[in-house]
Amino acid sequence: MDAFYASAEQASKPSLRGKAVIVGGLGPRGVVATASYEARRFGVHSAMPMGQARRLAPNAAYLVPRFGLYREISDQVMGLLRELSPLVEPLSLDEAFVDLEAGGVAWDAASAEAVGRRLRTDIRAVTGLTGSVGLAASKMLAKIASEEAKPDGLWLIEPGTERALLAEKSVRILPGVGPATGDHLRRAGINTVGEIAEAGEDELVRLLGKAHGGHLYTMALAVDERPVVAERETKSVSVEDTFDVDIHDRVRVRLEVDRLAERCVQRLRGGGHSGRTVVLKVRRYDFSTLTRSETLRGPTDDPGVVREAAARLLESVDTTGGVRLLGVGVSGLADYTQEDLFAQAAAAAAAAGSSEGEPEVAEEEVGAEVVPSGDGDVEEEAAERRWHAGHDVRHAEFGPGWVQGSGVGRVTVRFETPGSEPGRVRTFRVDDPALSASEPLPLVGERDEVRAGGGAGSPAAG
């Protein structure tokens, strides 16, 4: 998919179409997840610190991710791919390998190209977004072809032409060759893929080590025999948060761990899993990262059990200097649960006991952040709703819209929908009772309706 997160935001927000859009963490330590092609003209790219992006593109729209929407679109695209073949290997929400031969839909270059063109048409019809297709005889070459085809294109590497095609390309086109490896090769006088092949395997091993050098030499010869693997087993589920300001208060750290444990269990249950090992991750003020784990007597998806295990692990970690990042994960996954009766009994006893302990805190996940909504006084800001830039809202009078910005007790909302004209902006108090969070609206109609309209079902080539 092309600039996936940013393209999804542009499709759902008419006022942002054709404009620079940057999606990512908006705090001081945030990074760019995706930049629209309009933003890339200013030099903004993924993984760039958000502060640097703001200096390069100060007038861009900066939005917090909406992963629920992105996953929904991703499921639609992966569904289209699985109609082509049983062998689909997702790499991320917006990218996957597909073995077309295994699906019986392609047997030569011409039939593969026809499938690729039809797929691009279907993706646009079903999601309203564009995707780029790379076609080749191996996974490495298909990946390269898809990158070269961007945006909104298709590139077929004809069998037998691979080495000649790669020879003149920069070494950076090969997977795994980043800036550091590229600079190392350049200092050795190797700038193109063809020069890697000419240097020979022994020279590459001398420069980069046995594993990396040997693998790079094989790629330069256009050799990649990795099969497309349909299903990759989920081994763990985890969530983590990086904080804008280091946390020093021990009570706050414990509260954050509790929230992360709740979120982790939500994700665990969403995948139909339970787990036996609870893992706590703590990155401290000096960037040192500690992990602690505890294995339970049986797999569980009980939030109380995971929360208490994470709290016990926290007791063994010194956080007095400050905490930059916290994470909670569950591994040893299974598809059944074996309830920890002792933990449940302890939780019930605690609930029936004194009311002087920590207040019970519910939570609401908003993008990459969690907002407490309980009635305790742990944090004063819990009483004030947070509105995240780009997230969906609904007003009792003005209908659906999205948050354009907030601060100083005010929230600015632009009222528009994916199918409307650019909408009007209005400002409200952050506690306006008529304003509430909302689910994203679909970018296009349901798939059957699209096909009934005559678009996605017919192939683009014979």
C-alpha cells in the first residue's frame, strides 16, 4: 500500500487531500510512522524524529495514528490477496507476499501481470486507496519491484533479466543494506549491485562478516529461494508506551503498568489466545533496558492475573532515576485458559476488603496513549478528556468530524466525512457534553455494493 497510514487519513478527511500529512507520535519523543508523498517532498520520512519533521514541514497536518481503521483496511486487502492464493505471507499491515502460482491464477509473465493489474483495481474499489504491485520469480525481487513501482504502479521483472536489471542499481536497493552497510561498501569502492557480484563472496565476507557478506553476495546474484509462508505463528503479544517526560513517581509507574497489562490482555483476547509467561519491560532514564518475566502455572487471559504478575515483576526493578518506557507482554501462547484460582481469590478478597487502597481505574485506549477514566485522584488530568489530533468525534448538533487540534481547554473539530466536501471548523470546550469520541466512518461502501456497481469484479486484462 502507498504511504498507507497517511493515505488512509487523506481518504477519510477531504480537507487533507493533496496536502502534506504526517502520522506518528506527536510528543517530544515521537517519531514519524508514515508521511504522505506531499510531505516527502520536504524531506520527511518514516522513523524520523517528529521534532525534525516539524522543522522541515511546519505547515503539514500532524495526526495521531488510528490503528483500528488501518487494521480494518488491511483485513480488506489481505482478503483480496487470499482470493488469489492460499499462500499469503503478511509482512505488516500494508505489505504481503503472494504465491500466484500456488493459487493457479498465474503461470507466466503475461498472466501474472494481468492478475497484478486486476488486484490494483480491486484494492482501489474496495478501500478507496492505492497499492503498488511488484511481480517477480522470488520474494526479494518482488519486494524490490514493488518499491520501484511506487506510488500506484506495477512493475514486472521478467524471468532471466534479474541480474542485468540489478547490476546498475545502487547497493541500497537490496534488502538489509542500510546507511551503515552502504557507507562501508562505498568506502571499499562498491556502489552498485553489479560491483558486489564482481567483488566475489570472499571479499564480501571479509568486509561484512560471514553471515551478512555471504547473504549479500547471494542477493547480488538474484538468488532467493525462500518460499512464501502462509501462516506465521504468533509467539507473543505485547504493548508498550514511551513517555514524553520521564516518570519518577512510583505510584504513577505502577498505574502505567496496570494499564499496559489491561491493554495487553485486550489484544490477547482479540486474537483468541491465552498465555503462560508475563513479561515486563522497563527502559530507564539512562536508556538501559531491563526485562523481567514470570511463568504462571497455566495459560490465562485474566486481566487480574496478568496485572498482578506484572506488578510483582515491577517490585524487582529500581525506577528511582526515572522511566522512559514501559511495556507488558504475554508469551507462551495457547488457545485455552487454565484459570489461576488463587489469584482470583486474592482479587476477590481485595475487592471485599478495605476501601483505603488504590482506586479502581478503568481505561480507554486512544491511539498510542491511554487515558484514565476512573474516579480516583491519582492524576488530576484524568478529569479532563483528551482529544487527539486526527481522531474521530461526533457532535450532537453538527454530526461526525475529526479533531484538528486541542489545548488551553478548547478542542477544534473539522466536520466532514469521507464522502463530503471539505468541512467547516468549529471550536468547543474540551468538556462539552455534546461532543463524544466516535468510531471511524468507512472510506467506501461495502464490497458487495462496490462489485454490484460494476467496478472491482472484472479483470483489467484478458
